[in-house]
Amino acid sequence: IAMFLVWGIYLPKSANSAQVVFSVKKGSDAALISKDHQPKGIIKNKTFFNMYAFLTGRHSKLQAGKYNFSASMPVFEIINKLSAGDTIKDSITILEGYTISDIDKLIEKKELYPKDEFLNSAKQDFSKDSPFLKDKPQNASLEGYIFPDTYFVSQGQNLHDLIKTALSNFGKKLTSELTNEISKQKKSIFEIVTMASMIEKEVRSLEDKKIVSGILWKRLSAGVPLQVDATVNYVTGKKPATTAISDTKIDSPYNTYQNPGLPAGPISNPGLESILAAIYPTESQYWYYLSANGSGKTIFSKTLDEHNTARAKYLR
């Protein structure tokens, strides 16, 4: 009997390791799963399948979704995978500087969620589980807080779970040391994220980001408009280096040419380097900067005349 049980539960049906997509509907129990999938040649024997699931207490814990199985997997391994919810996962790579709109398009392209569902979900309140959102205005979305990284999403996974994972990632990166420093500077996390989001769109290297951070905070203190092209592009949807003079006259709370101070909120989701640059700016004699077309090089200027000369040279 023992040998018979070992044969039925711990030995695979065959050595064939070819993967087969195995779909489990919501609410399915072991009996239904074995009935539906034994004909596919994966489950060796539905009696052993049902018995092992029942004896281990997992018959009611088998999770819905799509799985990769093969005939080389014994019954116990299949049950373990089903009860753990080890489903087929799609990866979503959110790059530094992506906006919520960019993420929504990426998710739609991968056919994980319908169009605009991420946009709408990002407008909801997640502050209960994310203390760093407490100083975010209620009418502001999660723009700036979806931390850039690669995330894995199971078929049918709740979109809120994906957002919570990204927010949790942000919370881990924003350590107590960083939050204490922000508080020491008498700034809010929302202000830091807003500044970091502009730096992310404007500059590439950490060294340049810290210098630009110093310039922008200095301009804020002096009451000088930030005049950041990326804030205008956030409204128009244009790419960098395509900002027209007419764009800088757009009536928008994000237009830092027309409005003093920070824009209405973050304009992208910044990476850790940009957040660190916003918290730890480098002081300098510079008041202006520009990014040379295509080179990634940042040109700094102390006066408006120097800046105009640099514009003529690098932005023809």
C-alpha cells in the first residue's frame, strides 16, 4: 500500500517536461480541478490527486489562475503549487521618469488591465497603509509615488495589490533617515517628490541632479520662477527638447514659467537617485542649466547672458 501511495503521489506521470498552461477557475476545488485536467495528461490519477489534497488540508486552498505544469511533475508538487498560488506571472518594468499615464499604457499593452483602470485607481486614497502619503493633497493622484522597478503580476491579480506593492517599495526606499532629514529641512515629502520628479525628467547623472536640485531650491527661495521645460511637457505631452515658446504660456498649475513655486504636484515617478538629489542638493554659484541635445550633458551657467550663449551653442 505504501509503495502504491508513493507511486501515485510522489512519482510523475512521465518524464515529459513539456510545459502545459493549466487554468483554474475561481471557486474550483480539488475534485473539479482533477476532473477538468486529467484528460490533459498532467494529473496522473485524479483519485490520488483528490486524496492528497484532502489529507494535507489543501483541497479548499487551491487558488485560481493560470499555471505552467508538465507531466514530469508529481501530484504533490502540483498540489503545492496550486495551494501556494504560484501562477504564471507577467513582468511590468516601470522605468524612472514614467508617468502614471505611461504606466497605464504599458499595462494596457500587456493586456493585464483595461485602459484607464490604472489611471483611475491611482486617484484613490492609499494613505492608510502608506504613511508617507499623509501630506499629499487629497485631490492629487499617486503620481510620483509609484516606485520605478520590475513588478510581477499574476493573471487576475487585483490592481490594488500591484499599486500597494509599488507603494510599499517606495516606503522601503524612503528610510527613516531620509524622512528625518526632510523634516529637519522643514519640507514635506510631497515637496521632495515633486522636486525629484522634475529632476528625473531633466537630468541624467547623480552629480548633475544634485547641482540642478541646488539651483531649483535656490530659485524657489529667491522667488525666481523655476522655468522647467519638463513641467510644460507634462501638460502638452511633448518630448524633451521640443518645448516651444507658445507652450510656456499655457495656463496650467504645472506651468513653472507662468506660476512661481513648485508645480501643482509631481510630473513623473522618480528613482532613488533623483529623490536623494532633491533631499541633498549641491550648493553652487549657478542659476541656470540646460541639457545639451542628445548628449546627456548638462550645461550650467551663472548669469542669464552665459545661459543664452549656451542655448545658442547647444540648442540650435
